[in-house]
Amino acid sequence: MTLIVQARQALGEFVLDAGFTSDGGVTALFGPSGSGKTSLVRLIAGLSKPDHGRLMIDDEVLLDTENRIFVPKHRRRFGYVFQEGRLFPHLSVRQNLNYGRWFAPKTMQPENFDRIVELLGIGALLDRRPGKLSGGEKQRVAIGRALLSAPRLLLMDEPLAALDDQRKAEILPYLERLRDETSTPIVYVSHSVSEVARLADRVVMMKDGRVEAVGTPSEVLSLPSADRRDAGAVLTGTVETIDIPHWLATIRLSQAQIVVPNARVEEGGSVRVHIPERDVMVATQRPEGLSALNILEGEIAAIEPDGDGMVRIRIRCGDDMVLARITALSVERLELKLGKSVFAVIKTVALER
Amino acid sequence: MDWLVLSDEEWTAIRLSLKVSAVAMVVSLPFGIAVAYLLARGRFWGKSILNGIVHLPLILPPVVIGFLLLILFGRRGVIGAFLNEYLGIVLSFRWTGAALACGVMGFPLMVRSIRLSIEAVDRKLEEAAGTLGAGPAWVFLTVTLPLILPGVIAGMILAFAKAMGEFGATITFVSNIPGETQTLSAAIYTFTQVPGGDVGAMRLTLVAIAISFAALLASEFMAYLVGKRVHIE
């Protein structure tokens, strides 16, 4: 599957002028609120029409303002998961799930109902009304409803933004299974670094209505322009052991291993960890008597001053790159320079929660 | 208790009233939904004019409406002559004409009720239905219509009640012919015009009260059933 989108639309003073291509997998549209992510995904779904634009999926043109082509939303067969679920209140959960199947083309092999229900863990809810469901349950049903309409592409617009952390943690594993077990390509809109780091194969970073960067999560999320609060390294590793009494999991990286608070993972599973650069300290000697569990040894690969008195240090640990954000004064005091051997003291490892 | 026994003529008036009101309600329903939808959602030139025309029966004296109907739908009226000549439909001095008069008088009530419920529908749900593959007609049938059902039922009951009580427009347009156009209200009026008719008028009044009450209870019950089904979050 290849999705090509390019659109320009003036919305009051805000101008959206963005485009990207996707070859399947999970493409994350990432950026702060107001960066035009939702506007772009609404254009893809056909919920709004750009002033100028083109949208193609494989060889089919769905939108071409120059040739006056506009395929309406109900003929695009793109599933859409909205932030607020938008379940039909007059239908039961089962009827909600079946809604899209009535309209799916008969030649298409619709996703197996029982498999989707099992995948999302909503079997016990089938005969209930949406009004009686919790936020997390509603969102899972909404995802199932979109999947069962046999979409060519699944658009997810901040599906977790309206939920609290606990509910998010409840749904994220389902989204991971969705990514790994279905072949439906996904465009995932989010402003959360941790969600993007955990789910995306490719990240399209947006700012002020434009695309700023495109790449893998580890490339894009470590860029200086990524949201400064959450910028950092995204590393991939395997779960080595799980320490149940201490509620910790050990993750093996390319060289070192790190310990993270247990986040319902399985031994041997492949996971991504996100280490925010603001939560990494740099030491020239191995520190002792610290509460931090993770101290990685590595050498300085880059020193990047940002001009505000802060410096980003890239520390190479084997094949992995850890980022640290420290003051220029610290760089001077510790006499940090390229190639110097240092210890990265990691205060928090968010195994994406 | 002999005075409570209804005469044949009175039964005829009751049956006629029920028939006229039911027909007026059912026939005006599709138009009511269509006009309410246009007023709630449409953006077109002359919307406020349409709104005004729909509301005329509510503000004009019923006799005026009856007279206008006579001009338009009478045998020599603009529309009436056409209907008579090409479709063989005669409305003046027939029960169908009474149903037309009742339908017109109840129309603004029906449209108002349905329009309000259409305006209350969350359009995000219709958008969601569209992304699931439903075309505009299916969205209306499977999402909008079920959600406005309480408003539609309320509108139908209002129109029915208005039709049961309608007097001025009906008597002006189709007169007061026993067995053809003499509805319950007209029959009560007739009783009050003859000496000794008070007993008959009282009988029919009790019947009118019973019917109105039954309609009210039925609407409450249906609203309850629908409300249970359409549990809005």
C-alpha cells in the first residue's frame, strides 16, 4: 500500500500546507496541538476539502483539486477512530461493531468479527449500551468498529488523548497487538512522544501547519525541534528478565542493559524505551550512592549547544545513542569533549507509559 | 344512565374525527420531517420565508386558513381545479378536505418539535457513520432518524391532538356535513345550537376528554420506550 497526500488549506489565519507518503505500517503524525495534525487527517478521511491538494492510495486518486476529483468519505473506505469514540448511543456494542460491516463491499473479506473482539478484549461488552461503558472501553469498541468496516487504511486521531494514564496503559498494549497482528496500515495522530515512540514505524513531525521532519522514531524524536520537554532517545531492546518482587524489568540493549519499572511486558519480547534527555545526567566517574538504577558507560559522540545556555550531549553506548541535556557551564566544568568516556546517569526510563 | 348511550350519529362523528386526525397526522409526517430537516440543516435563500409560511397556521385565525384553503383547494381554486381535473381528487366538502385542514393546522407544531430534535443531534455521530461507509441517505435512516424519534413522536402526538380539536379552519373549508365532514368538535358545536342539545354535547365532551387523555398517555408511554432505547450518553 502506498499513500500519498499533499494538501494546502487556509483555515482563518492558520495555513496548513503539508504532505507525506506512507508505505504501510504505522505512520505517526506528531507535533504540538495546533500544528495541523488533525486537519491533515480529516482531509485524508474526506471530512473536509482542501483548497489545493492531492490524495492517492496505490493507483487510485481520491482527491485532486486540479481535476476536480473528490471521493466522498463514505466511498473512501478509510476507518477513522475519533478522540471521543463517537459510538452510536442508540445501538448496542455489537450493533456498533457491525455498523461498518453492513457497508463494506461484499467482495472484501471483512476482518473476522471474533478475532477483532478477542484482540481488543471487548467480548464481555457486546450486549451493553455505549452509555454504560468506561472511556477506555468505548475507545476499544470504536477501534473495533473502524477495523470491522474493512478499511484500506486506519486513521486514528489522538485516540488516547481523552483518557487518563491508567486507561492509556490499558489500551496501548491492544494498539501494539493491532500493529503487529493486522495488515491494515495506520496513520496515528498524537502529540505524545511516548505513544509515538512506542507505536510508530515512521514519524512525520508537524509544526505550524508544515511538515518539519520525517524519519524513524529515534531519528525524529531526538531532533532539537522535537517538543523540548519530551525530546530524548528512543532505544529498542529485548526483555531479559522480570523481577516480580521489585516490579522491575531488565531490558538488554546493544551493549548495556537497563532496568525499567515493570510495564506489563513479557520476557523475550521486543520493546522500545524512551529516555527523555532532560532526565539524563553526565558524570566523568562512575557515581556511587545514587538512587538511579541505570548508569550507562559510553563516549561522547557529539556536543550540540542550543544557544540558550543548554547543551545536548550525545553519548554512544554500543550501537545505542543516549541524549543528555545539561548546561554549558557543566560542559566547561567537566571538560567534556568529543570521544571522552563518560557515564550517563538516567533518572527515569519511561518504558512508554 | 341512559343519557350516556351514544347515538349512531354521534358514533359517526367520533369515528370520522379519529379517521381525519389519523390521516392528517400520517400524511403530513413525511412532509413534516422533510421541512424540519430543511429548516434545521439547510442553507438556502428564502429559508426564513419558508419558516414563516410553515408557522402561518399558528398565528393566523383558523377561519382565515380555512378561507385560504377554500380559495386554493376549492373546486374552482387554483390547486383544487387541477386536482379535480387531472387526478379526480375533490377536497372541498369531503372528509379528505377536513384532513387537509387539520393537517395544515397541526403542521407548524409537528415541524417545530422535529426541528428541535434534529438540531439536538450530535453531527459528529453522522460524520462517524460516514467514515464507516454509510452514504447520506443511510446516515439519515440509521443514525439521524433513530436519534430524533422522541421528537418525531412528540410532533405526531401534537399534530394529532391539534387535529382532534380543530374547528375553525375545517368548518370554513368543508362545512359541517353529518357523516362526511362533521367532526367531534363540529358535532358538539351543532348540539349547542339546538334546544335540548346540552346532553348530547356533554356526552361528546366526555368522549373528547377520554380520547385526548388516551393520546397523552400513549405518547408518554412511547416516549418512555424510545427514551430507554435511545440512551444518550
